[in-house]
Amino acid sequence: MYSGGNVKTKSTEGETVMHWRFKEMQGRYQTATGERLTFDVVIAATGLARQTIANLSTGRAKRLDLGTMETLLNFFSDALGEPLTTSDLLEYRRPDA
């Protein structure tokens, strides 16, 4: 199942992949609320830019902004009624793992 975008990066230990889980969170929102989560809803609730949301959704985001992460975690935590962590939005994977 496709649940977000991958950003490939290089480190001293080889290639790693940071996997955004934004689309997965959209699905969790829809399951919990019965409503489809559109970019417009996220933008209105968070004040984040449309391009930021689009980049996270498609995996084009190349760097992590802690303010954006905090804003989205607060939004999804409130919407889902449960505390979330960074692991709910971003997954770190190593190709050899």
C-alpha cells in the first residue's frame, strides 16, 4: 500500500530513506471521522502552505521543518483524539534493514 513519499538521502553509512506518512494519516482521518481530508481542510486548520502539504503528500519534501511537523502532529492528534508521535508522520528506513 502506498502511504506517502520517499526521500532518498546519502549518509556516511550508505543510502537511507525517510518515508513521509501523510497519505496514511489522511486515511486514518477518514476512518475516524467519516470525512475525506482535503488539502483545503488541512490548510484552513493549520495555516500551512498548499505547496508544503502537496510536497508532503507526494514525497517531494526534501527536508524536515520541526514547526511543520509539530503543526501536523497537533492537527492529527486533535482530529483523531489520540496522542501521536513523529513516527506517525515520518518513518526512517535503511535499505539493508
